[in-house]
Amino acid sequence: MRLRPIAALALLLAAAPIASAQGGAEPPVPNIVVILSDDMGYSDLGCFGGEVRTPHLDALAAHGVRLRQFYNTGRCCPTRASLISGLHPHQAGIGHMTNAPGNDHGDFGTPAYQGHLDAGVTTLPEVLRDAGYTTLMAGKWHLGMDDPSQYPLQRGFDRFYGLLAGATNFFQPFGNRGMTLGNDPIATGEDFYFTDAVTDYALTFLDEAEAHDDAQPFFLYLAYTAPHWPIQAPAEDIDRYRERYTAGWDALREERIARMRELGVIDEGWGLSERDGPAWDTLEPAQQEELALRMAIYAAMIDRMDQNIGRVVAQLEAMGELDNTLILFFNDNGGCAEGGRFGGGPAEELETERGYFLTVGQMWANASNTPYRLYKHYVHEGGIATPAIVHWPAGMDGDGLGGFRDQSGYLPDVMPTLLDAARIPPDDRPATAGVSLLGAWTDDAPLAERAMYWEHEGNAAIRVGSMKLVRRHAGDHTRWELYDLANDRTERHDLAGDRPEVVESLARQWQQWAGTVGVLPWRGAGAMRAAREDRP
């Protein structure tokens, strides 16, 4: 790839060892790998208290740090918009959802709700590419597909393979939910499984980058769709979990919270949120059997993703790049309750290569989000708290590796953090809505207190310090709730009645932010699409 003269000079300077503040030699600028899972619960990974087999992510955590208070936006495409822009989703044009293939359902007729990534946004890969990085993407895009100008190659990536839309069949991608290589559709062939294919292309792109110039840093965005519906996995992975969930969600939640306390993922004093539906032992045996299978398939999808992450780590190690690669893993939203309490899609399509809207259901999502409340779509902790891991041996203080970081951060912080890691001068960066977390991640440095904001479908929150004001949109009535997350992160004890002055102050701050970024009062997607025709 041809570099701008200034970028080429910066790359040469960065590649030469320079004296650090401690008197040692600073390594070259790091490679960057961002790995995103899709619709996974907070406690699914082994290193966050889950029983799913995730040895490769667990190893990254053991030699890196886990972020206990990192947040996404509560929904898949708003998270991706914020990640790639350093802005709030509304500022990037995706205040609700990306337009699905062949329709404009995400377009509400305002700049904050266009249904695709705004053309004026400067993206993370664009900034990194200008600074000399090779920029690679494999996986789920979900930021616009109506026109090639919205595709990854036109938004800063040198190479892309994956899914432009938000979901597809894992074994048999179909129609305009098929695979794309570069700007062109590509056939999948036989023995296809999306998680494996995404990794195959990621490894190919890394090989190509090394062959082109093994001194040039790379940015790889690896966006898996596991374990987003349709819940589908290879049989050998399902078999590993076939009997694991027959005891049900009540037993699983108790098992997980005990392990989370033992690992230090959560504080001993935090209680378990209420079960969000019927007890397992009230169900008929046949229903229990089907539901246990749904969860087994879901777990198998995470297991398979972890196997593939292991392939990427092994490739980085073989290239001699693992130590100086900053790897960030997190999930795009909390566990998914779509499809009703007991899951969507016909049971007869489970363990086949058919089906599209096959889901794990609300009750298992409740267990996956142990110990938090609610799910994807919402901005209570179950919707936005994400298991996050940072691994960068060459750039991190060895003290505390394998442990936790408790500085709170969220999606708008990722871009400034990665640009700091890449040592890109401030004058060469776009404005972002976040702050750099690099010192917090690498050296456990404290962060100044600031406000963090969320809104999706009328669900809203603001967090300042440990105080969180949050509301769940329900019809025409919404009510703010107030929680002290230092003592009650499971949001069981609403303090709004006791602290009305805090509610008023935080609500005023949130409203000012909402006006600045273009949040619309939520009336339901259909009503908001209809209203766009009446706007000037």
C-alpha cells in the first residue's frame, strides 16, 4: 500500500526504538486486532464465570486484563457505528438500526436516524490507514449496504470478507444476506460454516499483509456473528454440551454467580437479579429437552468462536507479532431475549442446516446475563455490560496481568484509545465523543470522573461515577430509576425516591446530551418511519 509521505515518515520513526519515560526502549507501534462477538451474555465466557469452554479467550485474559466495567450500546449496529466512528450512534447516523437489505426501515428522516453510517464520519480504519496501517476486516459489517459507497472498502478497509447485513444462515447464507469479498458477492461452496469462513479469510489477509511488508503494522477487525441467531453449530460442538443444560436456568444462574464471585468478576455483596419468567421445574419434560438443546447449540457457537480465535492467536504467534499486537475482545450487546421466553423458530429446524430466526429465548438470555437485569435493546446492565479483554504483552505493565481493570469506559472511548496506542498525533485525528482509556488498560491509571450516555428505542441511561440513572421505555410511560453501582450493580435497589435531587440533576444532563446528538422521542419504529414524511 502506498503511504502518504508524512505517514511513511511517522511509520519509520515509530519502527525505530525510542527511549521511554522509564529509560527503556519503546516497541514499534502495535498491530491492533479488535474481536467482536454478537449477542453474547456477560457471564458466558469461562474467564467471566461461564461453563462454556473458552480456553483461548481465557488465556488472553490470563496474560492480559479483564475490564469489569466496560459497556457497549445495547444493540448490534449502534455498537458497530460507535466503535468505528468514536461517536455516539446518533452522531454517526444510526440512532436506531441499519437499513436491512432492500428496505429503509432504519431511516427516520433525520441525520441521527439515517439507517447507515453517515458519509461525513471519519472512521477508525481511515485514520489508521492514513497513518500507515494495513486495514483488514472479516465478519459482520451492518453499517450500510444499499450502495457500494457504504461498503467497508469505501469506509477505510483495504480488504473485506463477510456479511454486509446483520444476520444470515450460518451454513447456507442466502440472497442479499450472502457473502461479500471486497465489493462483490461470492459463493460459499460446500462444508461452509460462517464462523470458520470468517477466520479463514482473516488468516489469509494476515498472510497477504505479511508478504507485502512484514514491517507494516496492521489493523484487523474480526466481527463474528456468534452466538447471534439463528442458533446453529456443527454437530461435534453441540455434542459437547448436549447434556450440560438439562438442569435448567435456575441451577445455571446459581452456578454462575458462585463462580463469578470466586473468580472476582463481581463483588460478594451483589445479589442475583430476579428470574425473569417461570421456574425450570414447572416445565414439562419435553419442553425442558427442547430448551436444553437450544442452550447447547448456543454454547457450541461460542465454543466454535473461541476455537477460531485460537487460530488467529496462533497465526499472530507464528508471525512473531503476538506480543506487540493489542487485542481487544468484547461483545456488541447483552444476551438476546428475542423470540419470546422459550425461543423463536420451529424446534424441528434445530440441528439442521435450515432456518433463520432460531433463537435461544429470554429465559436462557436471563441466565447468560447473570447476574444483571434485562437484555439486548435495553440499557440496564444486562443490555450494555460486556465481558471485555485486553491483551498486549509489549505494552502493558506486568503487575496485575490476569486480573481486572475497574475504570468505567464505553464504545466512544475505543477509537481515541486505539489511536493513542498507535501514537497518532492529535492533529491527525477526528474529534470523538470519548476519552482514551489506554493508561487505564495498560498501567491501571485512574480516570477523571465524567458522564457516559446511552439511548436506544427510548431506553435511556446516564452514568456519572458510580451513580446510574436509567429508564426502560414502556408505552407512553417511562420512569427514571437510580442505582449506586458501587454497591448494587445488579440494579435491585432503586434510590430514585430517596435521592430526587440526583435524579433531577442527572436527568437534566441526559436531556441536554440527547438534544445535542439528535435523539428523537421514541414512538415505535413504525410510527417514526411514518412521521419522516411530514418532516421538512
